[in-house]
Amino acid sequence: MTGPLTAPTRRGAPRHCGWCGLEIGGDARGGRPRRYCAQSCRQRAYERRAAVQRGGLPEDAVVLSAGELADLQDRLFQLRCAAEDIVTAMGDGASPDELRVLAERVGSAAEGLERLR
């Protein structure tokens, strides 16, 4: 089972910390895969879970600070603008090379939204 901020990963795919999002290095000791990159991240995740339980929120609730929400909204806006640029360029008869560059921008903007950090 994975935590609220982590997704299942394929064998060999990089794993990311369930708290800060940093990549977790390979673990040669075997056993259950690590969910956090450091003890401090594990502690912050525990504190968040405890706060959510005290607040009466569902266990799978995601709590964001105002700054984190603003950052997420900014990244979503960038993704929407990049997608709109492709639609506009297609209407203007852009070349395949121009469309490829714009599509790469959409990919880059979407990549930033894959994980909450």
C-alpha cells in the first residue's frame, strides 16, 4: 500500500519521498521499500497524519498550506497556457517542428504536476 503522496512504482523506476518528493536512492538491504528519504520526513508525515486525525478530516485528505496551493495553481496555469499555445499555433498553421517544441513545453509543465512537493 502506498501513502497519499506516493504512487506505485515499477521495479527499477525511481522512488520518491512521501513527504518532500526527493528521489530515494536504492536500498540494498531488501525488505519493504522505504517511503521517506530521511527520519525528519518520516516524522513530518506522522505529524501531518496525527493533525488530520485530530481535525476530523478523512485519513486520505490532502492538506496544503496557502503557499503550496498558490504554487499548485501557478503550475496548473502554466500547463493550461502551454496547451492553449498549441491550439493557437495549429490554427495559425505552425510547422511540425514548432508544434513539437510547444508539445515539449506541455510535457515539461505537466512533469511539474506529477507530484505534490
